Amino acid sequence: MTEGIELRHDIEDRIAGKAAAVPIEHADWQLTREYREFVESWDELIDYYIESEEDSDVSMAVVSSYMEIAGALRNLWAQRGMPYDLGDLLAELDQIMLDLGREASSNR
């Protein structure tokens, strides 16, 4: 189990690093390569929970990285209204968190 937890920590650290690299201070940051890499980095964590049979923990650091980016998208929504692409991006992030929760909780 310790190896698995170390692997999860490594994956979570990569996600947090990808979140920190998203240039949310720039216009149209949601269209950047860094944002896309952040979104795609969650697949590895979801796959980890699919393969794990015992680990159901999720670090607050990785949840915080999700909340920061989702909050920034919601701020864009408040500033610009809800253009089609922002709605799709929010739905995509919400689905990631739903998938993560489903897979992590199935290991209990």
C-alpha cells in the first residue's frame, strides 16, 4: 500500500504543478496548452483509483488546485457571461471531479 500511496502523491504533485503553470492572469488562459495539460493530468489520477483496490484518499492540495482553476473559470463566466466554450470547460472539470470521487470512493 505504501508504494501505491507514494505513486498517488507523485501524481497529485504533478497535477498541482500543472495547475500552478496555468497562466490565469492572462486573457484567454483557458485556451492555453498549460490549461489543457492540467485537465489531461487528472486522467492519471482517475486511472490510479481504478487500479487501486485500497486507497480512497485524495489530498487537499490536489482538490485545491481543482478549486483554483474551476474558480478562475467561474470568474471568467462572471466577467464575460457564459459563452459556449466556458460552459463546456466547466462541465469538463466538473466531470473530472465526479469521476475522481466515484473511483476513489469505490475503493472503500
